[in-house]
Amino acid sequence: MLPNAPLAELEDFARFAHMLADAADAITLPMFRKPVAIDNKEADQGTFDPVTLADQNAEKAIRALIEEHFPSHGILGEEFGQKKTDSPYEWILDPIDGTRSFISGVPMWGTLIGLTFEGKAVFGLNSQPHIGERFWGYGRACLYQGPRETYGQLTTSKQTDLSQALAGSTAPEIFKTPSDIANFEHIKDNVRLMRYGCDCYFYCLLAAGTLDLVFETDLNAYDIAALVPIVEGAGGVVTNWAGEPIIFDDNLGKTTVLATANKTLHKKALSLLSV
């Protein structure tokens, strides 16, 4: 049984996370669709993993606020690594999830702010500043704020027929090994529709009930930690491909992800996988 953080503390952290998102939005949004220098973090590996000043400066701003208000908490961020502490709490940050979208002018990128308690993802917020939407979840509830609906609670879909499920994944290219490719093909060939390219936003659409399944591999902690409580708070299920909960500790490394609208759909999707 994974530990649960105190609810009153989570409500306080939720208010604080919106402050963090405000700080990040103030940096990223003015740089979106503007000329910006692009560095490649994996140039020496012959692959392309872009980073910009928007990524770096947004993470710096978020980290500074966490260190000011919760100096005992740990921090793990995509751009500046890990600050380890003895606290059971750790903030896991992706200042721009979807940097490829950001540099291309595609508005599907978001800022992910996750909080773990003894390795369990207990709170997450995704800010989509260009489209004016925020999604946040405690694992007990998932809430939404947007330009046309100021506030509301989200619920995943009731879809249990895998053949009718609407699914999403970052891109077919993320599945590289023969076994990963085979698992991806099994999912793709058994759902009604597979969409690509929305990064973190797919998980929020899953929480909102318009998508039924998200299938991915090779994710870092900062890619998924904030999204687990959002999906679970809306009634969905998030595990790795073995059907195990994702534990955010030093042993995690990279992880596979199967996120579904409900337990029935999750069981059917798991039955197609070989791990």
C-alpha cells in the first residue's frame, strides 16, 4: 500500500502550485512564437533533444519559489537535476513538456508541476498557458480551469470496449526495440483511433473524458509525475506496462506508461502486452 499525503497539506500545495505555474507562464508565454535560441542536449549522441532559455528560466523561477517557501523539500527538474533532502516530499518539474511543440509554434506544450510523497505521486498540475487551460489533481479529484469554463471537476470516460477506444501517444518513433514496437502495434491495431503529438495534453484529455487511453515508453519521472494524480483524480488508471504503479524513487530510471479511463479498459489493454 503506497502512502498518502495529508489532504490539508495537499490543498495548501495546490494553491502554491498555481503560484509556481503563474511564475512559469510569465516566462514561457512571452517567448512562445518568438525567435529563440535552440540548443540540443543530445548533440553528442546524434539525436535531437531541444532546450531553450524558456525551459531553463522557467525552471529556475519555479525552483527559487520552492526553495523560498519549502526549503526542506526535494526537487527534481528536467533542466537542473535533483536536489535531494530528507523530506518525504519531492517536487518533480518539467518547465516545458513538449519543447518540440514550443519551438515549432504548436500550442500543445505545458508546464508540469508534480509532487511526490515517499515516492508516490500525490499532486500534479499541468498549465497550458497559450490556450489558457489548467488541469490539476490530487489523486482524489481532478479539477479544470479554462477560458470558457472557469472551474469544474473532470471525470474520465466510461468506455470499456477497447475496439472503440480513442488513444494517444507522443509519436510512433518513441517505440524503438522490437518488443516495444510489437506492443505498440498491438495497442494501435486494437483501438478505434490512435493520435500523436500532444505530449502532456493527451493525459489531460484522458482526464477530461475525450480520450480513452494513452500509451508511451521511455519516459522520465518529470514527464509523467504530475500527470498521474490528474488522471487518477478523474477516475483513470496509470501504471507501467506490467500493470504496476509507478514509484518515483532513485530506482525508477525510464518508465513505460499505460493510462486508461477505467479499470476494465486497463485490464483489456494490459492483456495485449508482453513485458
